[in-house]
Amino acid sequence: MADEGNGGIDALSRGIIVALQEDGRMSFREIGKRLGVSPNTVRARYHQLQEQGIIDVIAVPNHWRLGLACHATIGIRLRPGTIDQAVAVLDARNEVAWVGVMMNGYDVMIEVAAASTPAFTRLKQELFAAMDGFVDADVFLMAEVRKFRYRIDAGD
């Protein structure tokens, strides 16, 4: 499976990743046809990629269509030595879609969604109060998302 010149994965793995980025519900049979291998080969490689943490195939909900009117990205600044506790607090909340530990500017970035402005205000207050090292944050409210996809160059 390894091909060190291309991010540590071989052409078959890259092909499976590309196919699933196009359509996460594509069958192993269809992927196998595209790549010239059996569905069982695709299935086995897919499971290897999952076990290694290289891919996850998930459903990504549209927050606005689910009635979650407040969607924001929040950059959080923390006191030194408190990132792990803050990440644990954020990870425990279902309203937090993702948590990223940053290398400059902010210590942590998160994405959250709430049903209304009052619900968002409560959520924000609860999150900030629960982080022992919280210093301050910048909130970026989104009106809409015009491009959204999880697609990266798999080394083609």
C-alpha cells in the first residue's frame, strides 16, 4: 500500500480516495470497475484505509437546512498549557462540528451551529466559561456557505 513518493499511499489507494470524494456512496463494484480490480480488493483496501485513519466516509449535514440558523467559526485564545483541557471541553459538545489546534494567531479554532441567536449566545457563554484557560475569542458568523466539499488532492 505504501508509495513514499506520493504521500505514503499507492495508486490503488489514491484511486479509491478520489472515487469516494466524488461520491461517498459509490459501491465497491463501481470503484473496482473504474480501477480495474475486483470489488473484494477495493473492500479490503477501503477497510485498511479506514483502520489506518487515512479516510472516513461520513454524511455532512447542511446546518441551515436542518434549521440551525447560527453557524460560526470561532478563533479562541488560551493561556499557555491549557489547550488539552479546552479541546476536551469542546470535543464533548455536539454543537461543535470540528476542533483545530492552530499554530499561530489563535490557539484553537472551532465550528459551531445553533438553532437561533439566543441559543448561539448561550452556547458561546457555556463554552467559554467551561475552558479554564480561556482568554478571548473572535467569532465569525456565516450568512451562507457558497462552496463546501471535503476534497483534497490524493496525489493524481
